[in-house]
Amino acid sequence: MTKILLVCSEGMSTSMLVQKMREAADKQGVEADINAVAEVALKKHIAGTQVLLLGPQVRYLFDRLAAEYTPAGVHVAVIDMVDYGRMNGEAVLKKALEFVQK
């Protein structure tokens, strides 16, 4: 099972995207544990995460989080702004799964 964690400033807007991603995963038969957290709660939820996706509004955290978590094998990326704005869960899930397959 792939563990994907989305991060934003409050965890609210990414929660909607998480729901769309879960629906896409179910539709595709993909086993994935997908959740969203606020940046301040990240350390409590990072264990076991394979892909860490940042909401566009917190992209400024990318360098710090990539430096911290990439050495531990976590793929860190910023969610595409268009996919985020359209709440395109299928596209975001596809990109997250591509990281795991690399």
C-alpha cells in the first residue's frame, strides 16, 4: 500500500483533494493511504510516508522538507497548481504513484 501525505497551511483545502484522490484510487483499484495535514502537524504523521505532496500555497517549504525527508526515501513534490485548483484527484494520484515507481 502506498502512503501519500498532502500538506498545506491548514489541511482544509487539501482535504477536498484527498477525497478526490481516494475516489480515483478506488476506481483504479489502487491501494493507497491518502491523507492531508497542516504543516504544523507533519512530524506526527510522516512515519511510513512514501510521497509527500505540498499544496501550492506552501511550496516555499519545498527546499526544507525535501532536504529533511528525501534522504529517508520520501519523495517530496509540489502539487501542480492547475491540478490543485481543479481538484483533479486523478492527475495528482497519477503523479504521486509515478514517484513510487521510479
